[in-house]
Amino acid sequence: MDELDRQLINALQNGLPVCQSPFKTIATALMLSEEDVLARLRRLLDSGILTRFGPLYNAEQLGGALTLAAVKAPTERFDNVVAIINAFPEVAHNYARDHALNIWFVLATETPEQLPIILDAIAEQTGLRVYNMPKIKEYFVNLKLEA
């Protein structure tokens, strides 16, 4: 990742301009071509430096619900438990933790009523207790990469 990549990532975190050619607008601000911006973005995604590029929706404002959950998966069942959890389309993402609760995952549902149903289904299918850790307070962390 070079300096222009850092500048591009920082610019994209401010949101895309609402216009006919948002990448061209960003390119102009960075003194790049639109093609270079798109190629850099593709390279950052393909290399895994960026894992995702897309809109971020506030599920709660759209009538849905979000929660952080975790399970304590036995080492010998870890991959199987991850596969079961990942099979639920409501699972936004998950990650392994070096902790007694070693699989953490985020659920996003279309309605608040669906949340306990999905949590119960995951518990039933994995045979494990699912720890629900709903958000109490929301924090916005604005990551900016140093130049």
C-alpha cells in the first residue's frame, strides 16, 4: 500500500459524492484518473488490504436489528461450528477470538423480532449456548491512515 492508496482509502471513508461520476470526482481530488482510482480499489480488494467496499446501512433505522453474539466452540468442532453459523444469511461476519468465547459474530435481521429466533436456531444447530451482547451505546470510530 502506497501513499496514494492511503489517500484513496481516507477519501472513500468520507463517503462517495452523490453525482453521476463519483469515482471521477474522487480521482480529480486526488489528481488521478478515474481508471487509476478503480484499478487501485480493485487491487486493494483483491490483495485483502481491503476486505469490503460498499454501503454501510443502519439496520435499526431501516426497521431491522443488529447484535454481537459469541459461542464457546470446542477446538475439535471449531470449523463445523463456523460453518453452521456462516450458513445463516443473517450473519454479517464472524471472527475467531483468543478467548473462552472463541467465535464472535454479528447478526443483522430485517426485524427486531427475528433476532431471538435466529439466535435460538444457531444454539439449536450448534448445540452451544449463544451469548447475545446487544449494543448499549453506539460509537463511531473514524479510521484515518497516516500519510
